[in-house]
Amino acid sequence: MHTGPVKWLVMNRELFSEAIGSFALVFAGCGAIVVNDLYGNSLGHLGVSAVFGLVVMAVIYAIGNTSGAHINPAVTIAFALGGRFPKAKIGPFVLAQIGGATLGALALRVLFPEHLSLGITIPVGTWQQAFLMESILSFLLMFVILNVSTGHMEKGIMAGVAIGGTVALEALIGGPVTGASMNPARSIAPALISGSFDSLWIYLAAPTLGALLAVPTCRMTQGDSCCT
């Protein structure tokens, strides 16, 4: 008789966790970009990349046991494709991720009104280069996630280190080229608050495509233990 309320509480706990995790990702990651820009390159490219990796690692350890710490629509969709996550939850999870990320960008706007872009992701070269780079980065990230997670849960002693380290590594490589988003919510949030939507479609399509391609690749390397 308590199944309905229990499901409601569990679902809302998961959504709140995804929202707060996505908030932390944008507030810390994009915040690092903003601080670096406003305070004399105080962090540098290495520092900004490290912040993105560290905040992802922290979020995984904080909420990995509650929602799985996806904090990324592409990750949620890929988990669903691999049979690890209910398709009915994709919409609520994605909305929570985008909502939390947008609040993170809004907090940065309040703190740093003089910074116009708030860490938006914009390609430096051609759109083709950016699309391929984001697809490959997201593919590699999702491949790591699939191999260190349990079901759709990014949790465990080393999961945070592996995934956070991968984010930092790929930010070092792809940051100067595309901003190394690998996450539609991370790109949508500062775009919404800054009102700049140039090339946003790349950061919606390419990370999702790359993450989806990681699913059959994981199955080819790990067999049935990876994905259905």
C-alpha cells in the first residue's frame, strides 16, 4: 500500500541529487573558467581542467549511491540504451540535470556580472572538427563510465577517480579546441544565462552520439556483463 509514496520519494531524491550534482559541476567548472578570465589567468588551462575533473569526482562520491551521479543527459541516454536505466526516467533526469546546471550558471551571473560568457563552449576551428572532437571525447568518457559503474550507478572506491580523471584528461586535450563539454547540460546552462547559442547544437548532438557509440563498444569488449 505504500508503493506509490515510496516510489515518489525515491524518484524525487534521485532528481534532486542530479540537480544538485549538475549545479556543482557548472558552478565549479564554469566558475573556474570565469575566475581564470577575471583574475589574471590565475588557474591556467591545467587548473581549469583539474577543477572539472575534481568536481566530477566529488559529485560521484557524494550522490553516486543515490542517483548514479549521471549529471549529464548523454550519460543518462546511453545508460538507457545499454539496458541499465529505465527509459521512462530519461526525461525527468535530463530536466533535473539541465535545471540544476542552469541554476549553477545563474549563480555565476550573480557573483560575476561583468563576465559575459560564463564559460560557454564555442569551437575554435571548424564545426566539423568540433563535432568530431566532442564525439570522440564523449565516447571515451562513456566507455570508461560503463566499465567502472554498477548498473547505472557511478559509485565505488575507484569510480570517482577513474571518471574524474578521465574528465580532467580530456579537458586538457579538448579544452583549447572545443571547451571539452562532453555534456549537453554543461553547455546549455551558460548559453541560456548568457543568451549566446552559437554552435550549441554541436554540444547537444556530438556528446550524445559519442556516448551512444560507447554502448556497443563496451559490449564488444566486455560481453553480456556490460550492456544488453
